[in-house]
Amino acid sequence: MTASRLLTLTELVEGLERDGEEYFVLDVFAWHVQELRDVFEHGRLGELQRLDLEQPDRAWFGFRRNGTDYQIKVHRSGMAQITRRAAGRLELASDQLAQGRLDPEVVRQTEFPGMLLGFLIGEPLSAAPHASRHVLTMRYNEDENRWRAYDGPQAVWIRNHALKIEPAFA
Amino acid sequence: MSEFRTYSDLGPARCQRAVLAFRPMSTDPAPASLTEAQIEQIVQRYRLEMARYDGAARFVEQRLRRELREAAIPALLSSRAKHPADVLDKLRRRADDGRYRHEALLANMNHVMTDVAGCRLIVYDPRQESAAADIVRRTFSLWQAARSYEVLDKDSGYRATHLLVILDAPEVDLALLSTVCEVQVTSIACHVFNELSHDIDYKRKDVSPSGDVQRQLRDVLNATRRLDDVVARLASSRAREIESSKRMLETSEALRFALEQAIDRPLRGEIEKLHRLLSVAVAPLTAHSLAELDVHAALVRGHQVARNLLRAENDNVDDVVALVLGLVTKFGKKFRDLASQWRGPSTALKRAILEVTR
């Protein structure tokens, strides 16, 4: 079962900026993003700009919306991370990035939810080391064309995928 | 499933809580005993009405199953309408009981023999018996009659909480409306003793239990009391273990353990929903993150919010509602977004979130 449409970069930005600057990172499944599919399937960059010119196969891109720069990285597990370019604090190591096309097995695994999910990550709850963080599991509501908080059965799935690749939760 | 016992089946009881309603004094002269023909007539009538009692008992069981799941209280549930043969037996035993009058039984048998529809709720941890009984009280209306809520701890060894609920909510099917159902709440260990001793005492088939049988029954009682203690200790140890662990609280039951350890008492309310709310808002959700949220302070804040904004007394606000209201300053927008999407009947938690974040 797949979602009836794909997310766009504009919708990713809407998700990240949902509550102002409360969150730094939005994780989504890369296969659910139209512009990333264009890159992986057809090699079409569109408005995406490669940020690692020395390793152009690495899935690390920049783009601009409403005067703000954003970067989007795709992890080998199929998760895509979007951050504000200047303030993005949760970085992936270069060798963790997807290279070339996404592994078909990864694509198969991330097709499952049948809905467009996102996971926002924000500030720690306290100053203690390894403190838990403010997060929000979301679903893109295709009828309302907006992100809504989501606590349904697939929430665990996206959360666990996202937590695995976040250095903040290592 | 064996027959449910009514209060009067059980002999003198030490009630630990006040009875919530009283029985009006009757000034009628002593009524005549039931005759065999009258008993047959009543049982015949009961056979025709049995489906209604069966439906009522099942309705109570299904609602409680949902509510207990929400509260993350593991439990076994069963329900039944009394078998006609058991009704016959009971009427014969009670033929001289002034309450079992022919006219009253014909007018509304269910208001005389209050256990014709019965639901049994068995918890594993004996400390959850009162929390489960509380859920029964919050889910249904108590019947306004004598002994509608009793905590029984009898000399015979019988232990359970008995509640008489009446189906009077708008969502109840018309055919079941006004039916009274007896809900018995007990621990699994107590259930073993209650059943065995009942079978020996009330189904003795004219064979009185020998001294040997009575001694062995006493052994069973001691063993079940010990099992209750061991289960309670196990649950406490597990709660401490979870509390001290950095592992994620992946189930509502684990969240209950951790919270109860933090506040040092049983927790009341919709734990399943609380788990969903916190899992969406905090990562990773561990006992440590609960400490970071300062559960104690959040509960106090939540009760204040409930008093100021909802005009609710502390007694009317369960722990989960108070905790969520206490966390509204941190997570209000998320909680509102989630609660507004919850389907099904509106609950106290949903109403409180939507009201306070309006």
C-alpha cells in the first residue's frame, strides 16, 4: 500500500517550520519526496544543489525557500533529514549518506506505511547530558493539505527509523 | 464460568468502605414464602428474559475491556446471564427471604435478584483491584440501592469488590436500558480460593465438607494469600527496574509502572492515551524523561489548572487528566492537535485537553 501522492520540498519546509523554530530537524522517508525520487530515478536535480562537490554521488543537497536556505541529506537507511542550513545541529557523517540510487530493498521497506509521515526533533527537555528531546510525530493529511500530529499505529515505525539515524539519540 | 455469588450468599462481611446508598425500611407485614408454583412461574418468565440479561452482561464486559485497556490494567473479563437452573436453586434457597416476594420478582426480577446479569473482572496484581473498581464506577452509574459498592474481606476468606451498575447511559441499546448488572472485581489468586470455597460451601450436594477438606481449603487460602503478596512484590520490583532503566517505555503498561514508581501510588486514568501523547511528544520516552518532566510538579499544576479553568474538584480529576493538564504549557499545541483527532466517545481526558487549550 502506498500513499496516493508524494511530498514536495515546499511541504517539507512547511513541516519543519510548523511551530516556528521549535524544531531543528524533520525526518521523512526519502522515497516519499518527489524531488528526491527525481534525483534517484532520473538523475534530475531540479532546484536541488549538490553540497558535496567532491563526492557528487552522495545524497546531500541544498535548496532555498522564502529566503531561507535548507539542506536535505538522505541516510543509507532511506530516511531523509531536512534542516535549516545555518542552524542544522544534527549532522550525519558523510559516509552515512546514501550514494547514487537508493537500495531497492530500502525502498521496499519504506513503502509500507501507506501514509506520508514525518518526525520533528527539537530542544532537549533539560540541560542534563543525554536528556530526552521535544519531538513530534506527524502525518501529512492529504485531504487538508497540511501536517497534523499523529499518534496512530505507524507512529512507532517512523519514530524508530528516525531515532536510529539521529546522532542526538546515539 | 461458575455462578456469581450475591452479597447475601456470602454471609456476614467486614466492609472496608462505606456503603454508598441505603435501603428504605419496609413497614409491610412479613410476606408469605414463595411457593413451588410461584418459583416455576418466575423461572419460566426468566427464560423469556434471559437474552436481555446476557446482552447487558456482555455490554458491561465489552465496555470494561476497552476502559481497562485504556488504563493499562491487565485483566481477565468474563460475563454471563445466570443459568435458569441456578435461578431455580436460588429461589428455592431464598423462598423464605422477605425480599424475594412473588409480586416484586414478577414486576422486575432483576431488581430483586441483582446478579442475573454478571460480569467478572480479575486483575493479576491485587493492588490494582481498587483501581479497576474505580474504573467500573467511572464507566457506569452505580445502582441506587443498598450495597451497590462493597469491598468484601470475609472471615470465610472471600475477598472481592462487588458493584451493582445500572445501564442508563444514552448509548445503551433500548432493550438493555435500566438493566442492573453485578460486577465482581478480584485478584486472580483470590479468584481461585473464592471459586473453590464456593463450590464446596454452596454446591455441597448434601455432602458436608470433612475436616480434611476444610484443612486443605485453608491451605489453598494461605497459598493464594501468598501468591497475592508475591505478585504484588514482583510488580513492585519490575516497576523499580523500569524506573531505574534507560530503556524506552514502549508500552502503556511500562509507562504505568514507571509513573507509579515515581508517585508511589496507583495511577488512575487513561494511561493508554497518555502513552500515545507522550510517545509523540518526547523521545526517547524513558523513566528518566519522566523525571525531566517532573511528574510530581506537573500533577500539582494540573490540579490547579483543573480547579481554575475547568472548575473541577480534585476528586473529579483523575491522575492522567491532571498530569496532562500540568504538561500543557510544554506540549499544549501537540496535545490539542492529537486529541482533536481522537475518534470514539469523548472522554474526560479529551474534553479537558480541548477545553484548556482552547
